[in-house]
Amino acid sequence: MIVEELSLYLMNMKLVRPFVTSFGMTYERPCILVRVKSESEEGWGEVVANRGPWYSYETTYTAWHTITKFIIPLILGKEIESPRDVNRILSPIRGHNMAKAGVEMAIWDLYAKLEGKPLFKVLGGVKNEIESGVSIGIQKDVEKLLKLIGGYLTQGYRRIKIKIKPSWDVDVVRRVREEYPDIPLQVDANAAYTIKDIELLKELDQYSLLMIEQPFSYDDLVDHATLQRAIETPICLDESISSPSMVRSALALGSCKVINIKPGRVGGHFNSLIIHDLCASEDVPCWIGGMLETGVGRAHNVALATLPNIKYPNDISGSDRYYEKDIVEPPFKVSKRGTISVPKEVGIGVEVLVDEVYKKSRKAKSFKA
Ligand code: OSB
Ligand code: MG
């Protein structure tokens, strides 16, 4: 397979409601779509970097730069035997996983289409539908949060995740539990705490949470291990897991009992598969996280979520939870049973609405071999 043409589209996607986390508020999701062409087929990927370096050091600007200056020269016009080789081909570039992942995943889609197979099959997936959870940002008050939770439960979502930060944590969780004693519930701190908060975090242990996601810094493993020894609730790492080697370190140290896999954060599908298999071999359950992706990134996440060691509901919600109009057809829908059915067509299995992409693009550029 040879990538003969690679195009980048920098788009702005307006969220149906602002999303607030411990690191800030998002109204509009900028994203870079990657389109690769070869012979008669094309593949699509999405760069999940944000406007600023908050969740990770990458931004849409650094990703555009890294792809155009460093990734394209290694990929364009070169014979690529398998999408499994892309990660190695890009290994001279240190870090910049989101930039790499956008291109790598587009190449997986292209490959699956050339093979005439759905992407989830190519990745080794085994499910016809995946479990949907929903991630709810920090709200003005608890009443608002309780109402939102009620609405999502009525829609069928199988698990509720709420964002926490200092001053929006134990009391909020207690109120949610009073209202909804039995729902599958988890919290995500996006690294808002330090080990000095260990007593406060221990209080969360009484609320039967599925997990506590990333309480401490994105570059910490040791303090997470200390906390995990002190509580029963599983810790799940998100930001700290930037590669398979970080997973090995986290498991060796006992820093967590669950891993959130985001292909964008770890450099694409190949590393996601390695992490998935590594966790499976150590009986550590995984699930697929989200970055408020458009339908392109969502389709890739759905494909990954069909792997056998994905054991919790994912942060993969219906298109309508994020955007008025998604850029793929059909958009993703969550069933009353809280599931999304896996597209059976070739590749990512959904059609990209190219005119919609052009319309929303603030910047576009194509490169030919
Ligand atoms: O920490 O999981 C996170 C969104 C952007 C950045 C980081 C995170 C999130 C979410 C939303 O929680 C997940 C989704 O896409 O539904
Ligand atoms: Mg998270």
C-alpha cells in the first residue's frame, strides 16, 4: 500500500453544550481530519489535540506542524506493507502521539478498505455492539447535574461518569448516590489533586464507584500507587498512559487496576492493541476513552471497543450528545439498551460527509507523492 495523497482539514465543531473539566471549559472542539488516498480507496483519521496544551502538550497547531514537516516525509509515496508498521516508521519522531495517531488511524482505515473488511475485524474485534457510557462535565449546581444524569439514564446510557475537581467532589458524589443508589458511576479528576488530598480521596471509597480516573498528575505513577494501596475503589489511569511502556510501569508499581485506552493519546491503533493485549495478559480490564471526537474519531473508537478485554462501558456516546450535526453518515446512535451497534461496512464503516468537512474547515492542505 502506498499513500499517494494526504490531506489535512482543520475544522471547528460547536458542542451542543459546553464541556467543563478541572482543566477548563470547551465550547468548540477544533479538530484536524486526516485523509489518505491510495489506488481507488481513501482512509480517514482524526487528530484529537485541542486548541491549547491542557489535556496534553499537543495542540492543533503543533500537530499540523508535526504532520506536515516530519510525518508526511516518512509516509507519503513510501511502500507500507501493513498499518502495523506505521508506528515503527514514525519512531524517529519522539512524542506527538496525537499527530501520529491521526495519520496512523487513517492508514488503518485505508488498509481495511483495500482488504474489503470492516476495521473492527482487522483489529481483532469480537463484538457486534459496544457499551456506551456518558461523561458529564462540571455543572453550575448539583440539581443541574442530577437532571442531566436522569436524562442520560432515560436515553439508555449504561454508565455515568462525572468530572470532579477540588470543591466539586465528595459532596457531589454523595448527592448523586442519594438520588441514584445503584447506577454504575465513576469519577474523573483530570489530574486535579495531589497526594496531599489523600484523606479526601479516601472518602470516595464509600460510594461504590466503578473507578476513580486520573486523580493525580499526568506524569505521576508513584503517588497513584500509594493511593491505590489505600483504597478499594480501582484507580483508572488516563493521562499517565502515553505508551505501552507506561502501562508496564503502572502495572509493575500497582498504580491502577483499570486502563483507559485512547488511541489518540498512545499514538494510534497499533499501540492501543499492544496495551490491550498487555492488560489482558495481566487480567487488567480496559475501556475506550473519548476526546469529544467527531464521527471519524468515534468510528475508530467504536472499532477498538469491540476487542475482548474491553470490560467496562466506554466514553463513546451518541453523536447527538456532542454535535448538532455530525460529519459522518449515519451518525452514531445509542440504543435504549445503552449500546452502539458496530458498523459492518468496510473500513470505519461510516461515510464521511466531505462537503460538510469542506464547509467547516478553516484551513485545508493536500500533499501529493
Ligand atoms: O479525561 O476523559 C477525559 C474529553 C476531553 C478530554 C479529556 C476527557 C474527556 C472526556 C469526554 O471525559 C469523553 C467523551 O468523548 O465523551
Ligand atoms: Mg479522563
